Amino acid sequence: MTASSQDSARPQNTRAIMAFLREHSPFSNMDDAHLAHYAEHASLRFYADGDVVLSPDDGPVQRFYVVKQGRIRGERERDKDGETETTFEISQGECFPLAALIGERPTRTLHRASGDTFCLSIEHDTFVMLFSQSDPFRDFCLRGVSSLLDQVNQRIQTGAMASIGSSNSLDTPLERYAIRNPIVCSPDLPVRKAVARMHENSVGSIVITDDKRHPTGIFTLRDLRTMVAEEKGPLDTPIGQVMTRNPCCLTANADAFEAAMLMAEHHFAHICVVDDDHRLIGMVSERDLFSLQRVDLVNLARTIGTASHLRTLVSLRKDVSRLVDAMLAHGADSGQVVKIITTLNDVTVRRVLELNIKKNDPGIPFTWLTFGSEGRQEQTLLTDQDNGILFQTPEGMTEQQVREKLLPFAETVNEELAECGFTLCKGNIMASNPKLCLSGREWDDWFARFIDASTPQNLVYSSIFLDMRAVFGPMEPLEALLDKVLTRIRKNDLFQKMLAGNAITRKPPLTMFRNFRYAPDGKKNTLDLKRQGLAPFVEAVRVFALANSVGTANTLERMQQLAIKGVFDTKDANAWQEAYSLIQAIRMRAHQEMLDRGDPLSNYINPDDLNPLDRRILRESFRQAQRLQQKLEITYQL
Amino acid sequence: MLEQIKDWIERRKAGSTGGHDREHLPTPKTAGDQRLSDCRLIVLDLETTGLNPAKDNVIAIGAVAIRHNAIDLSDQFDLILRRPELDISETVLIHGIGPEALTQGHETEDALLHLLEWMNGDPILAYHSAFDQKFLEKALKQTLGYTQPHTWLDVAEMLPAYYPNSKTGGKGLDNWADFFDLEVSARHHAAADAMVTAELTLAVINKAQKNGVVSLRDFNDKLKYYRQLKNIHRQG
């Protein structure tokens, strides 16, 4: 019987519910028979706006729900003041509750209907039946809500894995990484002696082999820890009784990628390398594989830092992009990756400056400043120059005379940086601009005017100049300047309020109905992940940071500091850091994909190109931005 | 209950007769003290060959059941009747049931017997229920000689009673479905229309319970009261 004829034998309403379910995860991956089972055993329930759907007082959860229409919001009482706040939102096609149902306990969060809402629910027995028979359904339920993040990360990683290509070290044969002559012993050796042998050789594992040198088991320091902690036996137990049997083995011609995937999949830290007769010839550990990537980073930074010609620096930019791919492939989070890009960018900027000083030293002590995203250490591959000079005026010279010496130098540096891929700043926020090549005193005056006269133009500039950092030269002059600027802002409530007002003008791209609001300027139906997605976080966090004397410019670090200072609730700070990082991750993956296609980099994406999961995460992240802006509105009574 | 229908369909396909107990058909229940949240309510929609009960006939029956304030999808009814003799030319474009479907449908007598058993005498709700009531009562009387009156409740009357001043832009099922943002999977398919009617009924029951309506009698009385009010307004 074909699927369609089977389908037409089902009642219309069953078919309609199956069609609805099929549009959403995990149902989209489930067999028709299981979908039909769901549809035929479901109940449709109605909840008016504000009705309680599930409450912690209801006892262990008995039903599994899918939102058919409307929304459910989770409510939690805040520890601080007992006020309730929304912790999550569940919209059409999404399921709840997972953790409580699997854990057979009451829900910890009050679930309330937001707007008139219909849910399709199944009773516990139907849930158990589907859970036991449908793999996609079980996987989805077990991984729970937190797995959404895993799934996004996984997708980012697999995407990056695919683009690594042959240039990467991970497809070289395993034998090159394997430690020859691994530490081995026979199964009758007491644990105490085996551990002593590991200690002597400073290794974390020992392979237990039989008399044909076939690996029969493995024992690691982790096993030792478990053995001691759980009192599994005395230390003179023969190791054969406590080892992990049948250790994971690969042949020497398998590649490192295979080994890495095997380790990631099974959470093994060690893999035995064997020959064709299954005899042990070596051992490879997680650390052996992944240290390669660190070497790459360190090597690359060193190569950039010692390059003797501009053209070498220009050619190394490609390696930076490749490294980013590799980092993403190894599950580095977007915060780490942007920091690495910034680190490498800093090294490049420094090297360009050093090469120019060698060639043509202006003879003036100066600090090279960077502003904006570079100042915040939040650069991605798409970046333009925002820089300036803070100089010390040598005795007997006027500031104007110093400037005349420094400006031609700065101009060359700006141009050479452009050749390295740092686009020239359209707004001329560059060190070669006489207005941004200033002494400490001049900068202080400049900031004083900037803060006192809060013109609209100044507010636009605030996102650039109030996020600054020294990349080259002595740090002290900048620290002294920053100190004065922060004090000035802390004392100026009006400026703070204007900054806050400015920070909430850019709303996260969600409509009242939780749909995406498209960018007004980009291509049709696109979102600007930078201006609409990240900027609301960056700008709101900046206001709190400046008002509370947080000196760092990095948004994630600012949030961290604000949590430590008690300005942000820790849970809120975590949620905002996570949301910000996820938008950044989606943006970076889009950049890598554009690079692969040879398209110019842009921050616009069409949310329809994302899978439903990413769309949902993006929506939730934008909602967190709305919450952050609400906090700003309350704090500054906007 | 769905399993029963499946069994019954299988038996019909296999050619055996219905095996209905004609002497003991269910007796309709009245709107008494049964709690609104506990009793079973039938929400029904018919597709017919036309609008005139005197000459037109039922060709499809779709129904769902509400119990414990929820639509129980394991308890539904969705059948096209076998009536090859009927002229459906006037309405085929509305319900999409063509002559071919009517020859393959279920034998009328058997289907109606099964409907009676499935409904089990429970109160029947429908949108503009007078229409469905006339058609169904005529069909039951002509085909089975069954004349016991069911309790009928009109969903079209409940909605403005419990959601007064709603800007629906009209009194039709589509207007109310739009107002609640409901999607009808297949308009003018009896079962899909019954489903959306039932969804609207859930919204009504939710509101009624918040207004202190507990028993089916209360519920029915409120509707009567509303009808009187409306008549007074009309006369005044």
C-alpha cells in the first residue's frame, strides 16, 4: 500500500493534524505511522489569554503538548524582588514540557497562554509508546531544550568541517600523530603497578594487551579516579578486572578526522592504533589531535608577527580565514573565534606599524588606538578600520608640529592596512585624520566636548569612540585618558540618559507578533544581523558599562563585569551573553559560507534560508535583546 | 472509538452486515445536571445536496467529540454516504464530493445506524444547528424510522453570547474562525468544518466556565436567556 492511499483512508482531521506536525521538528523526521499515532491519540485544548496551562503545583506532568496556535510563555519568580518574569516562549509547532515529562516530575516553570492558544496534547501512555518506537522523537525529547543550542553548534561545526578541505591537517593519516611504543601491560598486573608505570612515563593511559599484542582493554586516569571514588576495589586488584574492555581501535591509515569524530561521538579521549593484524602499534589522544590547531594559531601569529614584507602579510590573510574555519570546526564558540580574529588582526596591525617605523620612524612616542568593533575585540572577517593616535608631545615641540610628523606616517599605515584587508573607513575615522591624531590633553578636551554637548552626531560617534583600546605603544596614556572619560560619564546623568535613549532606538527585529521585522535598507526579506541583531546588545551594554565604571570594551566581558558588580542579575547576564554569542555565531557562519561561494561579505541574511531551529534560536535571541532594552528603559525611565 | 469505526469500516469492506441492535438504539440525553466539563458533546457538520430539507439530502457526515474541555481526536466520525441516485450537480463545487465518491461511500442505513450508536444520545452542537437538525432528523426518520429528539445546541448562537462586541465582520463560521485566527484544513469538508466548529466551542466553554456555568442545564439556560434578550431587542 502506498503512502498516499494509506493517507486517504485516514479521516480528514487526522490528515490535517499530520500535515501540521510534519512542518515542525521533530515530527518532520518521524515516520508517517508514528505521526498518525500521535494525531489519532491527540486532544486539542484551548487556553484563553492568561490561562495557566501547566503549573508546578499540578504534580508530575502527565501530558506532552505541541502548540497548534498561539503562544505559551514560561514564568519564573525572580529571587531578588519576587516579581514574575518571562523565561521562555513556546510558539507554534514547538513542544513542551520535555525535562519534566522525562524526569516524571512537576514542571518547575509556570506555563501560561499568551493570547488565545490551542495545544495538541497526548497522554503519558501515548508519549511513552512514541518515545520507545520513534528514534527521532526519542532523540529530540532526550536532548531537551538545551540540545537546541547543541544542534546549532553541531551544524556550525559540520559546515565548517566540510569546508576545511585538504589543506587541513585533520585528513593526514593517523600514524603521523600516534605515539609509537605506547605504554602497555598484561591483564594480571595490579592497578598500583600499572599506575606507577603510567606515572614514570607521564602518560594518562595504559593499554592492556594479550600475548599476541592485541589490545584487550584500556585504563586511564579517569578510570582510576572512578575506581577510587566509587571504592570499586583495592589498588592491588588485577588491572584486567577494572579496565575498559574492547578499546576503540583504528588502523594507522585511518585519518585524524575519523579519529576526532569517533572521539567526539563516544567521548573517548584515547584511541588505539593497530596494524592489519590488530596488533597494537600506537596510541592517539584527544590532546594530540587538537593541539595541532593551537600550533596552527601560534604559528600563524608568529609568522604574521615576524613577516618582513607587506606582501607576506597580505598573503597571510587567507590563512586567517582558514583558521577561523578550523576553529569553528572544533567547536570553538563565537566569542573565542572573534577574539582570535581580533588577536590576529592586532598582530597584523602591530607588524604593519613596526615595518613602517623601521622604514621611516617619525620619532614620536605614540599609542595606536582602535575604536568600535576592533576596540571591543569583536571583529569578524568583515571589518573596516577605525583607528586613531594618542601621542606624547616631546619637549620643545607644539602639538601641531608633532601632528605634521605623524600624519604622513599614519596615512601610509592606513593604506597598507587596507591592502591587508582592513577596508578604509568611509567616515574617515582613521589615524591619518588630523582630528583623530591628538595628544593626551587634546583627547581629553575632545571627550569633554563630546560628553557635554550631546549632539545627535556625537551620539552616533559614541558607538565608536566609547569602545576604545590600545593596540600598539605604551598603555599608560590611554589608561589615564580612559579614567578621566569614565569619571566624566559617571557624573553626567544627562549624557547617560541620552546614550540610553539612543541605545533603544534600534529595536530588535521582531514584530509584535514575534515575526521577524526585515531590515529597511537591505535586500527584500533580509535581516541585518549586525545592526538589527548585535547592535541592540552592544549599545545597551555600553551604557551600563560606562555608567558603572567598567573599563573594558568587549561586550561579553562588559556583561560579565556588570554581573559581578551586581548591576545585572547573573541569570540575565548569562542569557544575554548566550543570545549575543548565538547571533554572532550565525553571522560568522554566514560569512564563511559567503567566502566559500566567493560572494562579497555582508551582514544581511534571509531568515527563510535558515532551518526552523536556527530561526527559532534567532527569534529567542532577539527577544533577549528586547528584555535588555526594557532594563535600560526602566533604569533610565525612558 | 476510532478503532471501532475502523473495525466497522473493515467489516463493511468485507461485505458483512452491520450487526446493529435496532431495538436498542441509544436514547437522547437532556441538558440536565451533568457537568459541562465531564459530559461528552458531539460537534457535527453535514454536507448536503442543497439547502432545502424538504427535497435535499445528506451526503456526508463529519463529527468530533468534546470531553473534559478538549477535542478527543480518537473519538471522531467522518463518512461519505453511498447515494449514487442523488443529484449533486448544484453543490458539487462547494463540498467537492462528486458522483464517483457517492458510489463508493458507505451504505446510508448502516452509516446512520452507526452514527446513532456513536453519538450515544449525547447533545449535538452545530453551527446554525437548525439546518443540520432538520436534515439529520429527516434522514433518521426516513431511513430508520427513528424519531427520538436529540438535544441540539447552536454554536452560532453561543459565540456572540459569550464573546459579545467581537468585531467579526459577520455571523458566519468563516467570520468567527478568522476572529480566532483558526485555520480550516478543508472548508466545506464536513469533518473539517465540524473540527473548526468544535474549536470555537472550546473557546465558548472556556469563557462559560469563567462566568460560573457548571452544568449543561446552566449552559442551555444561559443560551435561552440570551435568545430572549435578543428577541426583546428586536421587538424594542
